Amino acid sequence: MSMIHGDVTPAPGARTSSYPTVRIAGEARERGRSYGEQAGERVSMSIRGYEQAFRFYAGWGWDRVREEALRFETPIVAAYPSYVEEMRGLAEGAQVPFADVLAINVRTEIMFAGQARTAARQRPPLECSAIGVLPELTVDGHTMLAQNWDWLEHCFETVVVLEVEQDDAPSFVTVVEAGLLAKAGLNEHGLGVCTNAMVTTLDVGEPGIPYHVLLRAFMDAPTASDAISIAMAHRRSSSANFLIGHADGIVMDLETRPGDRSHVRTLFPRDGLLLHTNHFLRDVGADELSIWSMPDSPIRLDRLTRELAAEPRPLKTETISAALGDHGNHPYGICCHIAESDVPEERAATIVSVLMDLDDRRLWVAEGNPCTAPFREHDLRGLFGAS
């Protein structure tokens, strides 16, 4: 590794957990029910965790949260009725109300909305760092994606590796909070997605397609152009960044704001790399609130850029994953550690780190801070067949 890394002792409270695998199949309702049955305890922990988070960040009690969440049901049904069936089945399997499952799937809309920013607590917790590498830059000529997901401490106890077998759409795997439909993942066609939350003045909680529902829709995309069409097809509720790769040797980035197709901007790699954190790289003017909300974001992007620029070409897989362990701006670095000075509701860290080889449909997961947690390969042969 380059000398950008410092010898930083992990902060007290840094931890790892054991993230279970949940394998589901069948029709939408059946898949959801199986998901809820297998991960019911973790789904309940997700609901309890967000009940506290919404009270702290948005100033809302759970009854108010349910009311707000149910406003999103109609647009989701209109665009993706099977995903609502998945959530209904999930609620049945986990033996929780449907409104609770919907609420955690619109948690970004609640926590980043304008209403939340006027509450007692102004800034949401830390977020993510993502890497896309074109095949001409990797040692084995494969397209690679990688990401740290930084979020609230309770998620150490809620993450699952969700394997989804579908008859009428691509099978896929996603590393996600229990009860949510999708986050970072890849499908059988070799399409992979990493993501970064962002926020603008347009993020006011207007019902549309929520962030995590859109992530679920990307998992059904066979091609990169299908992913672009999905991003533009329906009115979106949140700002977000989607770093998307495909085994065809494609890496691209979609920066989106709430609204229609006019609020989607594409970016492509420079010198074989595409790096993104939690602020817009395309100028969105006075609408931009991401750096105000997550001031560590430009620092993390600069560290990633310098780290990978200093490495010899071609890049090894271990070099890509090791870049996610950088501690510049500790404890709020790429590898984010819990700040003991934070109040319990603010405590955040790198919850999981993922690495994807899109050509071979391979996934590695580090459970917690990648500076201490090893990347272990998740066996996908049962889902995708032999590589």
C-alpha cells in the first residue's frame, strides 16, 4: 500500500458481527415471506433501531413515521407492484406490521427530508465510499466494484447477505439491512451496484420511488442501459448516487436528485477509475446540501483518489480492497470508526465493506471495519452456478 495510510489504532467500540445468509425463491409474496421468516429477529431490530433514529433525527414518533411511510405505497404499487408484495410477505414472515416494513424501506426519505433537517438534530449520520475499476486497469482484466457502507451502530446487528432466486427476472445477491429490499449487490448478468446517499434542497420527502426501492429495481436490470432507463422511468423521492458496473467492461455513475429524468446525470471513469463519496461531482448549484450534511465526503474522495493513483498498474484485487481501510481524517475516514464522544444516537461506523468481481460473479464481504475485518468470499455457486 502507499504511504497515505497511517498507523491508526482502531477506535474503542469498533466491532464486527456475523452476518447471516438469507436465501429466498418463488413468487414475490413467497420470497418476502421467506425473507421475513429467516431474518425476523433482525427485521425487528431494524425497526427498533429506526424508531429511535427517526425520533432523534426527524423528531417523529413511530405513529407519525407510519403515516408518512404509507404515503409512498401508491407510487411504488404503480411502478413496481411486485416489490410491495415482497414487503407484504416480509411483514407476514417477520410477524410485524406492513407499515413498519415500508417505513424502514423509506428511511432515507424520512432522515434526509427537509422536515428532518429542521428538527433538533440537523445532520444525518456518515455514509459511503465507492470504487469502480475498468478491466484495463485490473490485474486479471475484470471489472470490479467496491464499497464501504458507513451508518448507524445498530446496523451491526441487522445486516444480512440476501440471495434472491427469481424465475422471471435475474437472480441476485445484495448486502443489506434486514427488512430492506436491496443495497449494494450484483445479479446473474454481471451487473453490480454500489451507492452513496446525497442530499439537496429538493429532498423534502415528496412521495415517489424511494431510494432503496430503486436499488431493488437495479437488481432486475440485465444491462447497463436498462439501469439508466430504470433511474429515469419514474419520479424519484431522494437524491442518491449509483455507481454501476457490468461484466461487459462498463463502469458508470448516475447522480440523481428528486424528480424526473431531467435530474439524472451520468459520469464515466477517468484513467480506468470511477470514485464517488457523498457529494455531487456534477455541479447542481445552490441545491447542493451534501457537503454541509456530510463534510467528510470531499476528504474521503481525495484520499481514495490519492491512494489509488499512487499504486502501480495494473491494480490487484487486494489493492482495491485495501484502499477502503484508509484512516485519513480519523475517525471519520474512508474506514469510519465510532467516535466515542458522539451521543448513542449518533454513533456510526463502517458497517460492512464489499468487493465484487463482475466477470466471475464473485462477492467478498468484510463484516465491519476493513482495517481489522478480513474480506471473505461469499460462495455464490448455489445461486449463479459455477463461475
